Amino acid sequence: MAIVYHGKNILLCWCKNTVSLNRYMKKIIFGFVFLLTATAKAQVATPDSAAMGKITVIKDSRLDELARKEAAFNEALGLAAKSSNGFRLLILNTNDRPLAMKVRSELLQQFPEQKVYMGFQPPFIKLKFGNFSTKEEAEAYKKDILRYKIITGNIYLLPETIEIKPDKSKEGAEN
């Protein structure tokens, strides 16, 4: 009984001719040794330029420009408004658009540091005011709005997701 390599197939057969068996075995062994030496040659180390003390960097000048743009983008991203849980005041819920625009403009004139959010949920226009992190802060603005008589109806305190703008003076102090 002998193992014979024939093309892509390995055959197990009874052979009387041992010369053909030796020829196949020689081909298999030669191929195996050839692959080992080729693999060993591929692993030969080349001299390192750092060991020679000289390093040459070749790069495109556009990489520097790209790095500057990415740094500016990351800086702007850090200064962008972030969101958090907080409170807003529901100032007005009406279907009278001119009244909503009048109240909105008065709020922006009296309190320019706060934002006014105008939403439309048919058939009503909802006017929300401010980004307050605490109830106490929202209540203080509610009293001011009632004191200035911008709106005479009820003002409701709503828990919402609010925008928080980072303080630039704190950012500079941390760095």
C-alpha cells in the first residue's frame, strides 16, 4: 500500500512501481523545502534608519492644513452648547399668532440673555422661555415677567431638556 500524489488528489493505492512513488515524494519534499526557504528569506531584517542616526520624513503639506482645521473644529465643538435636564417657562398657549409674536418680542427686549422658543402644535402656538437649570432660577424669572406685565395669564414651569452654554471664562481658567 502507498500514498500517491496525483494532481490535486492524494490517492491511497497498492503500487507495484516504487519508482513512481519516489518521484512523487521527491516533488512533495522539494516543494515543502522551497516554501520554507522562501518564507525564511522574507523575514530577513533590513538595517533601520533610526540606528544610523538619520530619519527623513516626506509628507504632503496639506496634512498640516488638515490638522489645523481638525484642531479648530475640536475647539469649536468643546464650546458648543450642550444639553441637560432643566426647566422652561410656558408663557403662552394660544392660536393668536400676532399676540404670540408681540409677547415674544417683549420677552426678547426685556431678557436678551434668555432664549424664547416658539412651537406650533395645531391649532395652538406655544411660547416657551429660558434655559433654567434650577426651579428657583425659573421662579425668579416668572416673577419678573409678571412684574413687567408682559403676560397677565398663568405661567407654567415645565421640566425639559435645556441648552447649557459653557462659560468661556471658566474654559480659559481650566487650561
